[in-house]
Amino acid sequence: MIDEMGIFRTTVELAPLHDHSKGRELRDVMVDTGSEYTWVPRELLEELGIKPSRTERFESADGRIIEREIGFALVFTAGRASPTIVTFAGEGDMVLLGALALEGMNLRVDLARRELVPAGPVPVAITKAA
């Protein structure tokens, strides 16, 4: 849905890479194509058994540099799934579905229809005509 401020939100399911059956639904997630990574509350990632892989630095819109741990998870939405990088969001951080997850699922935002839709054929380099 798109709220009164024009922000697009959706529902996603997250699961550990090693066990798809442990998925948990997360509602009202802001779709943010300006954010590379998906941001998920630390508590949920820990409940799912998703472990941090490293600490990454991020630059906020106001120019501040912050550090957060990142890990890997499966994300499901709009009938598609993909492995993606997830940021262990802290208190006060937004919950976001980022560009890498959308690209992995080959989805784009259709603002007119207010939904995530297939992005179309995936570009590929080929050496000869098929």
C-alpha cells in the first residue's frame, strides 16, 4: 500500500537460509529502493537464528556514519523469493525492504497499481543468438 506520504509498504516473510520452514511474516515494511540492504529488527533475526557475518558502515540521509551488523536470509514477497543481505536494525532504525532483495526477486515498484510487480526479462550477455 502507499500511505498519505507516498511511501510504499508491503508484507514480507523472512527465513534462515538453511531452513525455509522457519519463516516469519513482517508487516508494514517500507520498500526503499534507495537502501541497498534490507533492514530487519535485530530481535527477529536472532529469533530466526540468523547470525551476523560482519559489521558494515552506513551513511544516513543527514550524513552521519553508523555501523550495523549484517547477515544473510531468505526473503519472500509478491510470490517470489531470494537470498539477500539483511541489516540487524537497532532501536529507532526503520524496517526496510532494500534494492538488493528486490533485484534478487526481479521485482519493481508499480506506484500506479500500488504493488510489487515482475521487473521483466533479466538482462544477460550472450555470445551468439539463441
